[in-house]
Amino acid sequence: MTPEPDEPLPDESDPEGAGPDDPTRGVFCNRTLNLRAVRAIGYDMDYTLVHYHVDAWEEAAFAAARAGLAELGWPVEGLRFDPGAFTLGLTFDLELGNLVKATRFGYVVRATHGRRRLGFDEQRAVYSGTVIDLSEPRYEFMNTLFELSRAALWTQLVELHDHEPLPGVRSYGQLYRHIDEALNAAHLRGDLKARILADPERFVDPDPDIVSTLTDQRLAGKKLLLVTNSDWDYTRRVMAHAVDPFCPPGSTWRDLFDVVIVSADKPRFFSTAAPLYQVVDEDRSLLRPHRGPLEAGRVFFGGNARLIEESLGLSSSQLLYVGDHLFGDVHVTKDVLRWRTALIARELEAEIRAAAAFADDEVRLARLMASKVELERRLARLRMRRRRHPDAWGADDEERLTEVSARAAALDEEIAPLARAAAELGNPHWGPLMRAGVDKSLFARQVERYADVYTSRVSNLGRETPYAYLRAARGSLPHDAALAAGP
């Protein structure tokens, strides 16, 4: 039966009962993306296809790195991990030992030294002439959820170092590098991943809709690739746990992908010509050099993105890469290869829910701010009139100025708690991921610049289907509001 013109078409998929119009599961578009034109999709694994219970994973990484730093003789026994204290998109200031949040223009809106938040006057004195430029070696950016353990170590170790210099540390930059080495060693030693594989239920957060999403993409003729920095043994075991329970009987996660590339060494995978090896013994991870096209159904080690283009015979606009790392998965892929890009940021769901709950207060705040703008305009005109015509300025005028000033002060008191609540949406310490005050955050600017689309999880792509034409919204300009208001 054909639906009536005003009757919505039935929605055939409802992941996790979220509903077709659930805003937390949307795919948000910076640049129009015609999925029909995409011929191949590459996926990262960690925090992309496979999501983790962040508190458990990052606490384990924190503990492993802390143990490594203890071997240096550092007094780190009292360090504790607090995942709620941080969010993505913050910047490490390696010169001053601070952690900061900046606007899209690089202006600092919030900063801490160690765990102490800088007051307004102190922050202004420190950063009034500073613009956060991520190309400078002074700054390191929190690109992914793997950075939460780094931020926890950084803030506490800065305090320890300030109290008494740590052995072998002469600058905050050196401190950051020691933390980086400890975290890298924790990952490379394999102890951390061994803990995850020993107790995957504790660490892995499966998404039952991944399989149907990837299956639909294959049915639509897309080539699917898994490109991960993880090693083969870890990849196959964690994918089996996270994906296989949702596969049709007799099939596994391997049946969803044309090619699997492990130990890819991103972001260099996208910018260099590293050699490619085939995993010829999957049980023992034995390798041999591989030349020629990537063969379907095989597992490869290393290599580079140009080999994917050559093997598939596709142009950059026909390839989409999906990952969670703003720099290693999205920035480099777009900047070097001009592939289409999608960023996965699971924390968007909580932020969108918080914004939806605040919607009525947001309307009230906007109304109050509009009144504030009008009162400030009246005050400015009254003050200018007093300057221009001092002889004509009388007691009635002064009374009117006092009255408007009092109304503006009362309005500020009404606005203040709403503004504070808006500034704490998503994270009580740092506020929303994508906003910095009334402006976009530096993280939002990076997403806008390098990710064609962004969403909270891979399965959200299934809600749009592989045939979707994802259109970017018309961008707003500061003068649009004036035009909308009319004469």
C-alpha cells in the first residue's frame, strides 16, 4: 500500500530502540557527502568499530603508565585516575605546564595549572597575548579518548614537579615526553591489551548494530577495509568478542571485510610509502613481503594508503575513512590524500542529551540575553547623550540612566546561573566538547575543517543507509539574525 502524501514512510531500522529521530544518533555533516559515490570504506578499530568502557580502559592505561614512571624513581603511588575531570579537545601547554580549552580562534577560555583552575585575572595575564596554534611545538592536543589517562597523569605530575622537581625533569616539556614514553611503553609491552583480552566483558562495549550496518554497505557494493594500528593477535581476538556474537550463524567478522590491515602505523600510513607484508600464518603472525594488489580475504601488515587506491583503482573522492582520532585518522587523511572522512566521537551522545534537557533554559537564556543587548544599547546611548549635551542633561536624564543601569544589573543576576549551567553542559569542569563559551571550541574547528561528517558511532551510518545523500546545513553568519528580524 502506498503511504498517503502526509504519512511518513516506515523506518525499517531502530538501533537499540533509539528511534529514527533520536538526535544523539544523528550523522552531522560539514561538507555534503553522497554515500552513493563512495566505493570503499576504511575503518579504524579502537574506539571506532570497537568501543570500550572508557573508565575501565583508561584507568588500566593510567595504572600501567604510573608503574612505568615509578621505575624512574618518581613518587607516583598517590596518583589517581578521575575520568570525569577531562574531556576531548583540550590542549597541553608544554611551556607553562597548563591544560587549556580554547575557542576556534585559539583564544583561551579556561585553564588549569595542575588541578588548580586559573582565576579570571590570572588567566588573562598569562594568555592575553597568546593564540593557541597547534602547529607550534609548545602545544599538544587531546585528539582521542586515549588522551584521558595522559591528562590525568599530566595534571597531577605538574603539581608534584612544582613541589619538588622530579628526577631527570628540567621542564614541563620533558615531563610531557616522559608521560608519553610511559604510555607508549604500556601499550607496546602488551600487558594492557593482555588485561583486556583476559576480561573483555569488563573493557569492551559491543554495539549490536555494527554487523547490520556493515552488511548493508557490502550489499550496496562497497568494499570494506579494516585499517588499525593494533597488532593482528589483538585485532582478531577483540573483533571476535565485539562483533562475532551479532553475525549470522556460520559467519564471523572476517566475512564483513574485503581486506584487513594491522600494525598500520597511522598517521604515517596515510603520508608515507612504507612496505607491505602479508600475514601468512595467522596463528603465529608470520609475515612475508607482499608486492602487487591487496588480495581479498587476506590480512596484511603495514603498507600505506596509496596501495589501497592502486589496488582498488579508485580516486580519492570514492574512498571514505572512518576513525576516532582527530589527527591520525581524519586530519592527515583529508590533508594528504583528500579522501572523504568521518569522525567517531561517542561522547557526543551525552552532550546532545544534556543540551536537549537544557533546551527550555536555553530559550530563556537567549531571551534574557536579547533583553541585555537592548538595555546595554540604551545605556550606551544615554551615556553618549550626556557627553554630547552636558548642558541639556538634567535630573530626569540621570534618573533614567540609573534606572536602566539597575535593570541591567538585575538582569545579569538572572542570567548568571543559566550561563554557568550552559558552560558546564557535557563536563562540569570544561563544558561542552564543541563549544567554548558562545563560540565554537578549537576541537569543533578541527572537526569542521577535516571531517566531512561526524557522528557518535559507526552504526549511525546504518540509520542513513549506504545510499544517503548527506547535505551540509547552510552556514550561519553573524548578520543573519539581523536579516531574520527584519526592518
